[in-house]
Amino acid sequence: MVGIKNLSLLALSLISFNSAANDSKAVDEALELDIIQVESKEESQSAIGVDKLLKVPGAGNDPLQAIASLPGVTFGTGPRAAPAVRGSSPADNRYIIDFIPVGYIFHSDSSSILNDNSIKDFSLDAAAFPGQYHDATGAVISANSRDPYLDQGQTIVDLSVLKASLFIERNIDEKQGFYLSARQSLFQYYIENFLDDEDFELTTLPEYYDYQGKYQYKVSEQEKVSINLLGARDKAGILFDEDSDQVQQDPGLSGGAEFSDYFDSQSILWEKYNDEGGSQVSSISRLSRELDFEIGAANKLDINSTDYSIRSQWSSILNFQHELLWGFDYTLRDIDFNGRFDGPPCDEFRVDCRLVDSTETITSGDTINISSIDINIADSWAVNNFWTLTPGISLAYDDYTEQQFFEPKLQSRLLLSDDWALTAAYGDYHKLPDNFGSYTKDFGNPDLKQTEATHYEIGIEYQFNERWFWKVEGYYKDLSNLVISRASTDFYPGLSTEDYNALPRYTNDADGEAWGFEFFTNKTLSDDWYGWLSIAYSETKRKNLITGESFKYDYDQPWIVNLVSNYQLNQDWQIGLKWRYQSGQLITPIIGAEDANDTDNPGLFNPIYADLNSKRLPDYHRLDVRADRSFKYDNWQMDLYFEVLNLYGQENVVGYDYKNADYSERENQTDLPTIPAVGIKAIF
């Protein structure tokens, strides 16, 4: 069955053949000369350098996908395939690039919007992150682009079966330089050759593009000013035949669906560092985003939002024991929207969300202005030579919900010996829902409050020797004020349609929790090989306080294992592998159907579902391999790489597809077959 919940994502599930798609996303490679750090806490030694990320199979030269090989990370599906971390929703995360929040950081195929040649480092704060990050109850993913080279220029062309990119870098003089990047997906030119379903056609082929630019003026060795440009667009469209299973099961889908998501941002960034170890980073930025969405014959939403932000963060060394960390972030957000929607409110808690079940038609347009201020302060206190304690608080206010937040934070790191360290962290967090429609006066509920979470984390680290490192972490998240949609009419049998429609479409009547343990070990390059292993066990649950229903959350996958390794055959050849195992995804199976007795839609059946998320699909596992051949010439160099995805052809079931109007047949939806791929990267 295809409903609003799935179709709001559109046809992007159709590109599951993409090597970067679905939950098996993995680590990839990065730019020469720079270091990419993947870490769960700033002081952790679990850094993965460029030598490890360069040649890992499965992600097509996209270093940000390295987070998928860390413990506790899986990827959601849909039009914005993004990471779900430690039991939180992808919508609970916050994404920051060069100190600036961005519209989104992953394309519809889960590849990132950044060119790998520009990335200096990135980090994943999976839980209990410091107060400088806000508007997130899940995780914070931040990336920094490198400085332009001031002593040389280069042109890099990267071409694979998935995308093409061009990267141009030039130095103006000894103090100024810039680079520009443009990338375009390629699968839209051949995707139809892989589709044999006669029930639909792609009206807008799934595709994306992105661009990035950076100009920097180096005032001194300790001060620099940068101008950053960033933008991306994703779009797709699908049209169902009138006699297709999708339209028979939900006549509201007649007319198909389309979406287009675009953002662009501009910022000025000033960075200054002093001899005592202190620093100041300040920025002024503008972020504009446009979302156009159509589903069915007459449902259309046009949304435009613009954020204007001023942000600063200071670090001041007070004495040999105390470092003061403080900053602020002021944002003015303007949202303009208009549209028509004839469908029920939907969320992750509601499995049956068909357009045909609508009880009202909403036509609305409005402008929303939201001002928010966030202030953070913390003291990095060296209690003694072995223990660093960082207490802090965050203060926040916005004039839309009119909520005030006073949120304590605490991070601790205790060196037990030269090789052992004990870490712990705690924090309270909040987030305004990304789905603005949930808190508008017509499409949603203007009295909606922000979601909240409390994080606890404890870990132990051991540096076995110069080559081996491992750590174990445990965590717990308490989630409250979660947003849920109005329950279906079946839950309110005594209400008239008018009274039912008068109920709020969205409320904060849900809560949840997540807990787990994670193991990570990392071997640096020695004896011609390197690698890392991550193992995570977790449980995550949600509770609908209106219906009283408790259930395991969509992203509850108790076991996730990642193994990555690379071997240097000789100076020119490297081979690598990446194996991933994870518990099967939770689904809500259809166990029957009954005649809807709908005079407007004769032949319509209502599906009968089992309990929410009551069935787990078979466990998922996949092996990807890669070989790289490097060529070096007098004035340029080239890297030719070969990949085979799902080497042993595992038929991983990722969902069910129900056939016929009465859902009488069921077929497995499977992930990637065995796919060979080749790519080339040339540097001039």
C-alpha cells in the first residue's frame, strides 16, 4: 500500500538501487592533505583520518557518510534520507556547516551536499552535546570546510555512475584564495531503464544538484574572514495509472505526486585566535528555503522561509584551571505559505494515513515571523591534572511559542591512567518542529509547544597502544512533548464529523525513551592495513498519551554492526571492504481488509493492521568491496576506483508491497542486488 506517509516522500524509494541508498549507508572517502574527524565527543581519541576514509566502498566519494559506520546510526528513508541517531528521529537532528545552520545536509539518496574536496573535518555529537548547539533533541552533525590553498591552484573532475562534479580552486595572492564546486546527479538519465512497474511513470525524474563556494582573506596567522555560499535542490515526480494498486487502495492519489526542495545560504564568517589560546568566531548569515509539494489531483503546498542570523562563540582562558566558553545565536525567521490540503494529519505514530480518509479540506495562506534568542555559557574547569569538568547552562526564548528554557549541561572527562579515561555527560534540550504545518493555525495547532529531551551518557576509553583504540559508551534519552497527529475517527466513534474536525490536528501528547550500549574500536594504518569495528545494541520506545498505545519506535534496530577495513597492496593499489549487519526494520503488517462501503469510491477496501510496529523484517547484512588504482603524472594525477555493492547478492527485505484493491497479495521489497560500479577522479 502507498499512503500519504510514504508518498509524501514521493518516488525516491524507486531509486533504492542507488549505491548510497537505504540503511546500509557507509563511510566514504575524503580529500587528500586534510583530516576528517568522526567523533562523539570533542576530546575523544576515536578520530578517523583521511587515510581511512579515502578508500572505503559504498558511498561514492562522500565523506559525510562516514557517520553511517559509527555505532547507533541508521538512515531514514524518504525524500530526505537522513541519519537517525540513538533512537531519535532524523527530524530531531541539527545540521551545521561552517558555523552556520543549513536547510538540509543530505540529498534524497542520502549523499551529502558537500564536495569531498572542500571538507576539513566533521563531527557527530550523538547525545549530551554542549550548550553551543541548540534546537536539537537528537544529534548534532557539524562540518567545516577547509581554507583555500594560498600557494597553488587545482581543478578536480570526479565522475561516476551516480554523479559528476567539478571543483575549481585558485589562489589570488599570498593572503587570498577561493574555490567553487558544482555537482549534478546522473541517475536521472538512466533510472527508467531499471523500472519495470507498469503502474506508474516518473513525471519528474529524481535528481539533485548542489553548489558551494568559499572566498577567504587571511588577515594574519591568527585572523581570517570568509564568505561562504552554499545551495542545493532535490526534486522528483510520479504519476500512477488509474487502475494501479496505489490508486485502487487510495483514490486520493489519482494525479500522482511531485516535490521540489531548494535552499541557498550566504554567510560572512570571522575567526580570530589569540596567543593565550582563546578565540572568537562570529557570523552573519541568510538562509532561504523553498518547498513545493503536490499530491493527488488538488493538493498543493508552496512554502518559503528565510532565516536571518547573527551568531558568535567565544573562548577565553581565565587562568590555568578555567576556560570560559560562551556565545549567543539570534535568528529571525519569516515563513510564507499557501496551499490546499484534503487529507488527514499524519505522523510517525499513524500507519494508515490515506488521502481518501480525509474529513476536511483546508485552504490557507499566511506569513509567520519567529524571533528566537539562544545564549550559552560554560566553564571548562581543569579540577586537577586528571579531571576536566565542564558545567554549563543554555537559555532560550522564542516569541512564537513564548516558551523560555533554562537548560543545564555537564560534561566530564577523568583520566584514570595514561591509557584509560572515563567520560560522562548530561543535558536538557528542546526543538521547534521542522514541520511548520504542525504549528500553524489552519494546517496545525498554533498552541503547539516545542519537543524536549534529557540526555545521559557515560563511557570508558582505552588507548591500547599507538595502533589500537577502543571505547564503550552507554546512554539514555528521555523524550517528552513529542508531536502527534489527531487520532483517526475510529478512536472517536461518538463524535460528529464537525466535532471531530474541531479537535486539534496536532498536539504534544506523546513521549518516549531510548537507551543502549555502543562499542567502537579503531586500528590506525600499520602493517599495510587499517580498519574499525562498531557494535551497538539499543532499544527505543514511544507512547501515545491519547490512545494509551505504547510501541517500539520505527528506528528501533537492536543490533547494528559495522566492519571497515583497507589493505595497501603496493604503492598504486588498495583494496577495501565494508560489511554491515543490522536487525530488521520494524513494520506494521496488514492482516486483512474490509469493504469500506464508500458510495463515492465503490470497490474501496479499508486495510486491517496488526499492532503498530509489531513485526520485524529479517536481519539485514551486506558486503561492499572496492579497489583503487592511483596514477601519478608530471602535472596531474588520477584515481580510478572499482566497487561491487552487495558482493554476495544478499536479498535484504526492506518492506512489503501489498497488491490489489483488497490487499490480497503481498510481495517483498528488497534492497540492492549485486551492483558493479566504476568511477574516476582527476586532479589537475
